[in-house]
Amino acid sequence: MDWPASVALAQSVPELPTGTDWSYEVKLDGHRMIMWRTDDGVRLQARSGRDVTAVWGDLALAGHHLPAGTVLDGEAVVTTEDGRISFEAAQARAASSPTRARRLAAQRPAHYIAFDTLQLPPPNGDMRARPYAARRAALLNLVAGLPANTPIQAVSSTTDRDTALTWYDTLHNQGVEGIVAKRTTSPYRAGRAGAWLKIRHADTIEAPVAGYTGTARQPRALAVRLPDGRIALSQRLSTVLATRIAPRLVPQSGRAYTQDGDAYTPASGEIVVEVVAGTTRHAVVTVVRLR
């Protein structure tokens, strides 16, 4: 396999598929990550293809227990004191300098929840053309051979649709944002061409930034253009996200207003964010993720 790997993505659907050839996995609220165990060490790849090894050093260290030649797809997650998976904590880690990331790792170590096996050492090699059921079995076998205290775990999965729906209904407050359904016979295909379907409590969309509230140096919220053309305000930005977004904002003169009458300062510039759309009257987003 060549670095970086293109990742498989799930299509949003209104309900889980039925049938005997589906497997259902919990969808966790973390950072998508490809873990590469090379002959020389471990490299961690973000969904975008960036090398993020420096800020997830605790996971890179754990990855040394994998056999050389292994490539896994999964999610890096961080939990709070009460055991809830926190996207905000994962976002803070991802946006940190290596020095701050080490400090955060000491406070809240990360876990790597693997959900696919892309490559194994010879004689197996590239696993992506093999059916999901075979890749899942290989993943479970691999994780079973790791040390007992490893932060590398296999994602929870079931072939029982009712169990998956129970997870969806009861685990949202613990950081489970949805369920991903995968055909047991399907290969691993990059993009949304594969047989991966998802239901979420709120769906992620890409939206261009039309403006902001607050100041350009300290934006308080973003005005984003939704697919239907409406402009909606985000919830208040975290300090980490505001710091990352501010340098990209190019303020324009005047004031503008959303359809609900909320004022914002127009801004130009090629800024596109991923937003998890909520269901309030403003279609306020629950989190903003810079691409």
C-alpha cells in the first residue's frame, strides 16, 4: 500500500438496512485515523492524508505492538472522567502542538478504536479486496494478540439489527453518534462507492463560511451556508477552533442577516467547514470541524 491511503466513507440513510448480510458497528465521535505499522515504526494518517503522528504519540507508541506491515482504519477517541467519548477533547488534541499534545495525553490518554484491516504482513498483504467478514475476523485475531492494557481495540459490532438499534437509542450520551452498516461480503472501497451506510443523530455536511459574529481576531460563531441556501449560525466556537479559523477570515464591509434575523459580519475567503447540523430553529451546528 502507498501512503496516504484513501479512506472509505459511509452514505447517510434514514434507517438501517435489513437482511442477513449486514454487520452493524457503533460510530464513535472522534478523529478518523489510519494506523501504519512500518518496518521503521508507526505513522498515523488523518482522513485528509496528513501525518498526525506527532500529536497522537501515545497511540503511535501502542502501535509498535502490531506486526510490521499492518495497516488499520479506525477512530482516535478521548474520554472524559465519566467515561464519555468527547469529540471536543479529541479536537483539542488534534489542534495542539506536539508539546501540548504530550501534556494532554498524560491527562487523558487516547484510545484507537479499529474498525477495518487494510493490510497485514505477508503472506496476507493488501486486505482491501477481501470481504468485510474476513477483514473483521482478521482484526479480532490481531487485537487478541496485543497486550492486555493496549489502547488499541476493535469496534463493537453485531449482526443483529435490533441490538444495533438499541445501541443507537441508548448510547448517544456516551459519545456514540450513530451506527454504520456494512455488507459482510463487501470489499473496502475508498470514497462512498462501497457498501457502507450510516444513521446518525445529526448528520455531517460540508458548508462554506459566509461570515462570523464577534471579531475577526476572536470569532464567536460562524455563519455557514447550508445546502438549501440558508445561512445559519453555529454554536459558540471553542477557543481552539476560533484560534484556527481567525487567520482565514477576510472581513467584508457592512452587516448581513440570516433568515431568522441574526446579524453577522460577512467574510470572504475559501473557508469550508464540516458541520454537524442540529435541529434548533436556526439549524445551529453542534460542532464545527475545519477541513
